[in-house]
Amino acid sequence: MIISGPFIVLDKRPYRESALLLRGVNPDYGRISFILHGAQSGKTPQADLFRELEIEFEDKETPQELYTAKKADLLTDFSPLADQPRHFLMAGKIGAFLLNNMPPGEPQPYTYDSLRSVLGNLALADETSWNLVQCSVVIKTAFLYENGMLPEGSSAAQNEFMENLVAAGIDNSPLPECPDKYYDTLNNWLNELIRFHQLKR
């Protein structure tokens, strides 16, 4: 069955003579990779890092991680984040974290939407956008929450804050208000959780 869906490119590498191997994430398939033939010849210049593509591919009955892309069209270009080295570095760290830990073949809609929001804020980079720590907190929280690794808070207020944080990542809406230092504390706590679950960073 031929289907199409959104795909965010988090890694690209030359493959054979003129193809590219694109690795990234899809909301319905989690971590997924595509071979895009002819991409090195300039036929599909939109296939680049930190871009969201509409990928058309054949979905076979047996789940797999590597598919052949039949068509790739640009949906969203987050690559302006590369104009700021610290933002590019953060996007690279986020991409590596997801590629190392996201399960293939499993729906990850919360993490996908949060990644879109984070990359959008990194590309925007003005006084209204999330800072680097907030971006880190949003994607880690969404991933841990979606994969059942985020523990219950010690109070109803903490649970409500985390739920609002996840919702903000999904909707790209304003983050819950709190002192900036709290996001630093939360980021350190999330890093401890990542170590506890033996995830790769």
C-alpha cells in the first residue's frame, strides 16, 4: 500500500551512487529511515537536515525501519537554525537523542509534534522563542511522557505543570510560567531520569 506522511530529517548520508539515506522521525512510525534515489544529483534539494518532508512510500505488511521513498516534498524548513551555532548544536543533540532512543515502528505523535515546536523555536530565535534549556526540557519531557518513563509528581500541582508542559510542546503554545531557574532544575532532573532508564544521550 502506498501512503504518505510527514517526516523530519535528523540525519542524512550518501548512499551508493546518487541516493541519500535519510534518518529521522514520523508521528506514526517513530524512528524511520528512507532511501531517496537521485537525491545527490540535485533532483530533490529539499531533502536536507532539519526539514520536514511529505514522504510517499510503500508500507508493507512486515514492519521495517528502512523504506524507499517514492516522492519527497518540502513541508517546513527549520534549517535557518543553522545560522546560530548554539542552536544548530542543540538541534544536533536533540536529533541524536531521538535517533538513539526512539523505538522504530511505534507511533510517537507527542514527541513528533514537540520536535516540530522545538525546531521552530530554534529557527525563530527571537525574544518570543523558547531558550535552549526550555527546548531541551520540552523534547525530553514529551519523549519520556510518551514512552511511559515520566513518573508521577509528588503533588497535583507538579502533575498539572508537567501536563501543561507536554501540551505546550505539542501545540507550540506558551510554556507554563515559572522562574527561569526552575527550568534549569527540571532539565537536570530529566537528565537523571535519562540516566536511570539507561537511554543514550
